[in-house]
Amino acid sequence: MTRCRTLFLSDIHLGTKDCKAELLLTFLDRHQPETLYLLGDIVDFWALKRRSHWPPAHTQVLKTFERMAQNGTRIVYVPGNHDGVMRSFPTLSLPNVETHIEYEHTTAQGKRLKLIHGDRFDGLFCTGRLLSWIGDHSYSLLLRINRWHHALQKVFKRPYHSLSADLKMRPATARAVIHQFEQTAIRFAESEGYDGIVCGHIHRPALVDQGPIWYANSGDWVEHCSALIEDNLGRLRLVTSQQWPEHAKHAQPNMEVAA
Ligand SMILES: [Mn+2]
């Protein structure tokens, strides 16, 4: 069990097939934070409206949060766009969970960090649709469409090109979008007088704690299975599935997951 000062999670997307709930349960079993921040898109109400997908592991995640709260973890929930309904009904969330549209966290080193899901930046540059597209997991749909497309092309003996070319272009486009998002977030934190910002939304775990304004993104539990951890000295550390769960499986009970 790793005790830590703060744990930041976002974009779990409970209610979707892509949510890695079992891995999250293993991760939560091994971490005991003083404060847990849930930075939005925890339950994907958009997906639930389209199709109901709620395996027992998803209930188990919510129960685990409840148990953590009972064991003394303070839980602060900052809703995102896919669970934006909770912004209107802050008192409807789980027992022992505080809900805030935005929040501020002060690290053990006294750094003031703005906590926000991140969708508010969508309108600030003209890539909002692309961002919500990433958030909506249409990428995996595109991959599926690409498979059908490829099969049809084979049937009609057409050369394989168009969609795969689009897919090849995507990483460059995505990088530009991500860069713009990060810069917008940093400028926002700076303009509001914060030392940094912690958000989610774009499913891209990141930690930039050099320079005047920190930028941290807790990532997601759809692809990256990532989390941000603050230790007792106020140092932030990003954990992604690359360091775990393989590492976690072999770790000693009191050993921390490698940064
Ligand atoms: Mn989002």
C-alpha cells in the first residue's frame, strides 16, 4: 500500500466499454491518498445515454471511492463535460464527496495549483470539435471503420490508401492540438495567478514541473491508465500503465510504484 499526500485521477469514463475499471481497482487497492481529486469524466453519461454498459467492476470503482472516503481520504470531485450533469447537481454525488466546478490545491511546497477538467479551453482555439472527438473515443471507431473500409477495398480490388493516410496524419494533428491545449491551460493558470494547473480531458498524461507555471494532466483510464501522485514533500509524479501494473504486481507491499 502506497500512502501519498494527493492522488489525481481523471477521464475514467465509467459506463463505456473502453474503461479499464479492473486495472483501476488494482491501482486504487495499492494507493491510499490523504486527498483524492477526481477531475472529471468519471462517469460517462454521454455514453450511457447512447447505450447502457455497466459491468460490476464499474460499480466496484464507485464503492471503492466510498470505502476510501470512509477510511479517511478526502475526495473532491470536479466534474467534466461527459459528467457535466453533476455540475448542476453538486449534492447528488456520492456521500462524503465534495463537488466543485473548479478547485484549488496547495502542494506541500506551497504551490497553488488550479484544478479543472479542461473542457472550458475547447472554445478558446478552433479545435474544440477535434478535442471532443478525442474525448468521445471516435478514434477507436475510426479504427473499426478503417477495418471495414479496408475489407471493402479488397472486395472491390481498390488500392488501400485514403483512411490509412488520414490515420497517419493524425499523430501530427493530435500533437498540435495537445500543444495548443497545454499552452492555453498554462496561460489561463498564469492569468489567474496560480503556480500551475492540473487537468484532464484530452487523454494525454503529462507533467511539466519545470519553468514558472506547472502543467499536469492526469491522463485517462481508457488508454493510458495514468494518475498523478503528490508525495509528502510536494513532489508530483506521473504514473502510467508503462510503469504499472507489471511493476505493481512485483512490487513489495510498501514499495512505491516507480516514477
Ligand atoms: Mn472531457
